[in-house]
Amino acid sequence: MSKGYKLVDLSQPFGDKTPLWPYFPDIRIERTHYHSRNGVLTQWITAPMHCSTHADSPIHVLPGLRYTDELPLEGYYGTGVVVDIPKGKWGVITPEDLENATPKIEKGDIVIIHTGWYKHFGDNDDYFCYSPGLYKEAGEWLVEKGVKAVGVDQQALDHPLATAIGPHGAGPLRPDICAEYKAEIGREVIEDFPLWEPCHKILLGNGVMGWENVGGDIAEVVGKRVTIAGFPIRWVKGDGSMVRLVAIVDEE
């Protein structure tokens, strides 16, 4: 890369201690003994692709849509903005938040949403159960705006209470969290989040790619217009892929 450009890592780390969703089995990494056996280090890894920083493919949430290897690389690369939308516990990112964000979100942009929640990344309820997130209305706004891709510094493209952590699909995986929400907010989760992962379906179903668990050095590029790249592996019939998400900053 020519002088005057800087690469900023927007990825969370991956390894056998990577925090996982409640229903995922542990990551297993097995190593050969490189000196005593054959002089090289080779690792066998068993892990879901939907962990650490990763991209979801449309087939992940909607039958009949495209697999990872069927998606154009252009969808994972382009100019965009890293917008600061700070939110607290269970906060909902709204269309108004997106409309008023700076730099202004334009048609064709890749949008990386910084809430600050990536700092909680770990095996804890704060990150997976209490995070803020997108919901139906924000997903509709992003599609109507014509953005290319969306990345979030939280656990999923949807608010956690719109996932199986709440009363959706195989859920509630965490009935205690649902009870806590009722005690704190005064309403059932299903009243405020009646739909199961609507943002996943709205975004991916309309060709807008999505990255989850964005993090790394994101604070360095908040409020900036940059080039974003986060390519999946060429996994035939894949439902998603871990990525190395990077912001390319023109320092000139």
C-alpha cells in the first residue's frame, strides 16, 4: 500500500477463549508437537463461523438466499463512515440516531456503528444480554437509504432481546434476563420486541451485508469517512464467515 495510508484493525481476537453465544459449543484448537514430532506447527480448529468478528450470509436467516461463496466481494469493500451512536443497557438504535449521525450516511456507504459496547467483549452478560442494538425500524431506514453494508460493535445485527436470548425461536435461552427486563422496564420482552431478528432479515434479505462483533481499534476512526474491507473466506455453501475487518485511512 502506498505511503499516506494507515490500516486500522476493527476485529475482535479469535482463539480458544473467544466468548460465544449461549448455545454454541466451546472452540477447540488442537496442536501438533512441532519440534518433537514433525518440525512444523499445524492446528486443527473446531469452531462456529459466527464468532468473533464475522459476516453473516443471507442464507443464515432466510431460506433460498445466497451462500457465502455466491456473494460478490464488492459487498465487503468500499467507502463508508464510522458513526458514533452511544447507547447504554438495552438501548435501541433508532432511525433518528442514524439520520443525525456524523459523518452523514450516504447512499452506497458502508456503515460501521460505534456504540462503545465492544469494550464489554467477553464471556459475560453485559456483552451478550444487556447490549444495545438495531431493531426493525433502523433496518428499514438503512435499506431505504441504500447502504452497502452495516457493521455493529455489539453481539449481533439485532438487539439481544430480539434474538433467541429473548422469547424467539429456540428461546428464551435466558429466561432470567427476560424476567429482569420485565422487573426493570415494566413490560414483557415480547411487547417491545415482538419480532425475531428483524434486522437480520431486512438487511440480508435486501442485499445489505452485515458484520457482527466489530471492535479492535475502532475508537481511532470514530467520526471518520474511511475505506472498509472485511472479506469472508471462499467457503462453498457457507452461512457466514469470520473476517479480518479493517479500516483504511487516507492520512494525506
